[in-house]
Amino acid sequence: MLTEVIDWLKKNSAHQITLNVNEFTKSVVIDIDNDSNLARLVFWDDNSCMLEVMNINTGEYILNERHELSDVKDFVNIYAKFERSLT
């Protein structure tokens, strides 16, 4: 499913994505650093995903969740939640 998620992100996200590959796992990462938030979305090849969004002014998490996903539709819903938390 990692390849499908990468393809979906390339078509539907304006954020830069980074592919991390090591001996044990592969992941795709989106890092965001703007005036309001520090954020990271990581999707691993085991179909798990981590969402982290922190408010720069308060240092508090807006979003800090890990999910196990079944299909790309699940990822699309999680990605929408990530995007909403950035506003």
C-alpha cells in the first residue's frame, strides 16, 4: 500500500514528500514548518501512520495520533484530518 499512498500524495498534496528507506522499513514523510505549526505525517510500509501537529506559540500538540490503516481510503481520511489540523 505504500506505493499507492505515495502516488496519491503526489497527485493530491502540495506538500513535499520524502521517502525513507532503510534495512528494516520504508516510509513516506511530510514535514511542515510554518508560522503556526510544526507538523509531521509518517506512513510506514506496515500500513501504520503517525500524525503530529504542534502549535509553535504554545508548544502544545494539536494532533498526536498513530493509526493502523486498511486501505488507501483510510489514508485519505487520515490525511484530511491532518490537513484540517494545520488551520
